[in-house]
Amino acid sequence: MFSFNFDKRTMYIIIGIMLLFILIQYATNPGQLLGLLISAPGVLIAITFHEFAHGYAAYKLGDDTAKRQGRLSLNPFAHLDPVGTLMLLVAGFGWGKPVEVDPRNYTRKISMEKGEAIVSLAGPLMNFILAIIFTLIYCAIYKFASTAFMVSTVGTVIMLLISSTISINIGLGVFNLIPLPPLDGSKIIMPLLPNKAKEFFINNEQIFYIIFVLIWITGIAGTIITPAISLVSKGALALGKLIFRL
């Protein structure tokens, strides 16, 4: 049978080279470089809590692998993946260093497959929760802060930081729901697939890695997730406006 000699390392090299060219373009544009700096805190928050949520969900199901590896931590450096972090900075969607779990350790009365789906869902769900929290903070400041603060440099920077954190969390959450390896969505849908589809998914994982790279290179990923990001953003903002009567 014909097989592709393509693995995660190859994927990282390809994406890394592309990101290098993008970063060179950013470095020659002060405005874009400032945008990267504004995005940095949001990226750290989004990735850290996303990966922590994976580890915590697995721990609650009975697997302490993440805890033993120091991944049940809110220290960003325990969770950052160099390529995924840069991608999140420059493209608005990316990933953190995967949390290792061992479904065989689950002590709850749940199948390993469903357990993996729960653990995988925990990451994007955490990002959506954070997006709602920061949206509420944004709306609260907008409602109660003085005009002088809102037009000040400090106020402007704070609002930009919060807005960026909201967008990045939504982007990370939505992107990871795409049902392609290595993203969370591929494991979330697994319990819903018929057995033949599961076998096809598992046996052709390398091909799906190639598809993953291609949809990012061609911009298809952005086309797919942009409407979803917009929908989630509007929903979070509508909730904030409703609560604070804006």
C-alpha cells in the first residue's frame, strides 16, 4: 500500500518556514509589529488555560499523567509550542504543546473513547469561557469607566489588550474544533462516527495531517473558521450588552 512519509515533525518544519517569512514581513512594518505585542498577553492566556483544561479534565477522569509531567500548571512556559504560538500570534489561530493523557487510567465509568472526547472538548470550551469573561470585563469598563480614561493612552491600550484576548481565545477555540488531526475536533467527533469511519480516520492519520497543512497554506482554514469566530464573538458581545444594558 502506498503511504506518505509525513509526520508531525515534517508538518512543523513546513509551517515553521512559512511563519518565518511572515515574521520577516511583520518586522518591516512597525504597525504590524505593535499588533503582535498587543496580542502576546492574550496568546499566553489562551494557550495556557486551553492546555491546563485538557490536563485537568483528564485528571478528574482519573488520569494523573498531566499532573506528573507538570502540566496541571498555569505557568505559560509549561504549555507553549513554538510553532503553534507563533501561528496564533500572526494568524489568529494555532495550538499549544499537546498534553499527554493515558485513557487506560480513567477510573470513571466511561469508555476511553468518550473520555478522550471529553478531555479534547475541555480545551476549546475553556477558551470560549475565557472569551465570555473578558467580554464582560470589556463591557463593564465601557459602561462604568470615565470618558477621560477611555480616551487616554492607558485606557486605549487596556481595551485593545482585552479585545485581543477575546479574539484570540475565540480563534483558538474555534480552530481546534476543526475535525482534523492533530486538532481537538478529530477526537471530539470520534465517538459519533461509525466503526468503518473510525478505522479510516485512524489508518489515514498522516493523510489528514497533509490536509491540515494544505487548508492552512491555501487560506481555506481562515475561510472556514472566520464565520464561526464572528458568530461566537457576536454572541459573547450580545451577552455582555444584555447584562450591562449597553
